[in-house]
Amino acid sequence: MSENTTAKDVEESLRKKFKKSMFSRFTKAIVEYELITAGDKIAVCMSGGKDSFALAKLFQELKRHNKVPFELEFLVMDPGYSPENRKMIEKNAEMLNIPITIFETDIFESVHNIEKSPCYLCARMRRGHLYHRAKDLGCNKIALGHHYDDVIETVLMGMLYGGQIQTMMPKVRSANFEGMELIRPMYLIREDTVKHWRDYNKLEFLQCACKFTENGEKNEDDSKRRKMKELIRRLEAEDAGVEQNIFRSMENVSLKTVIEYKDKQGIRHRFTEDY
């Protein structure tokens, strides 16, 4: 199959077979959470995995409709990929007609010997580099490929391992890069749907290209997220609707029924204040 035919087939699948389960949910999130405004220049951040490539193709499809004028940059940061993984990203981008911009960092080397939460540190460093490069390109937003399952897993991880109630927000203003914002347009798309889209189109993407995975090492952060996936899957199998209820719980928080909470300024308030 030629590269043009492959790209066209993938794009057609988003318009037809996956219109309801992917593209419509993508546009719903953009409208519901007000993720794009006229004149935005968005850096679509791509790691080489299925989610970020799906994000890029969804944005290209949205751009074709162009009801709201905005610009796109497809940004790939190479944090120290092996030559094979780097080549795979470039090949997929070419095959799918995604004009990527690649820049290099040494993040993998920087976090490789960190024992505690290397994935958390890696993610923080990657985001900082992406913000910086996106701003240099004139962008005011970066878009990440987190999906619905990432959101509900994060809710449970916060409760069970962090002792707090919080979620992965659909958009966040950067505290360190003035005028920059992070958006998550795949917020309402299920991970299984992205996998189905990938397999239906016979696509192959990177799974995880970090040094830990390459060397067969395990890390605590990834292990916790896998446990959350398994827990949610088991609960959903026993009681249908659990996944949706976890998501909805973050939309139905009652401050009258929590012992303590922080306001927008970070000030703590206890229920005894106005009991």
C-alpha cells in the first residue's frame, strides 16, 4: 500500500467507521471544554505512540473543516530514542502525511539513574521542553494525547497512592510559561477505541521507548498505572458503569461532604469552619 493511499484510508476511517467513537468525541471535548479559540497556534505533541498519532490525525481532520481558524505544528521531541525508534516515528509520520518537527534532548540520560518516580520526573522535563520549543515556534497551546482511560486511572491513583482527590484536567494554564496552555482534546475518547483504530488500519506505533523498557527494567510509576487499569477493568466487568461513575465523580464534587479541601489560592478549608 502506497503512503498516500495509507494516509487517505486512515483519514477516511476517521470520517466513517470511527466518526462517532473518535472524531465526534474529539470535537465534543473541544466544544464542551472550550479548548480552541480563533487564532490559536497549537503544538500537537507527538511521542510516537498510538495516542499521539491519533491526536495528530484528528487535528488534521478538524483543520479540514476549519470552522474556527487555527494553526498547527506537529512537534516531536527526541529525548534519547534508539535509532530504530526514531526511524519508526519518522516513517509513520511520512506514511500518514504528518509534517513533524523534531528536536533533541538528553532527558532519558538525565532520569535513567533516578530511583524514585523516574517517569514522573521524565514527564515533567518533557513537558517543560515541549512548552519551550512550542513557544519558540509561536504557539500558545500544546496538545497532549491523554484519553478517557488516563483520566479515570489518574483519579484512582491520586486517591490510593497520593491520598488526594484530583483529576487530569482537560486544559491547564502553564505556571512557568506565560501565555501558554495545555489542552487534552482526546479527553472523551476510550483507549480501546484508539487501539481498534490502530489495528483496523494495520498501523504499528511505539509502545514505550524509554530506557527502562529497553533494558527490561520495571519502574514504580508504570506498575501503579497498570494496577489501576486491571482494577478498573475487573470492577467494570463485575458492575457495568463503574468507569463512567469514576469519571462523573469529578463532575459531582460536593464541598459540603468533604472533610477538608483547598480553594483556588491553595488555602485549606475544613468543614468545621461553617458547621
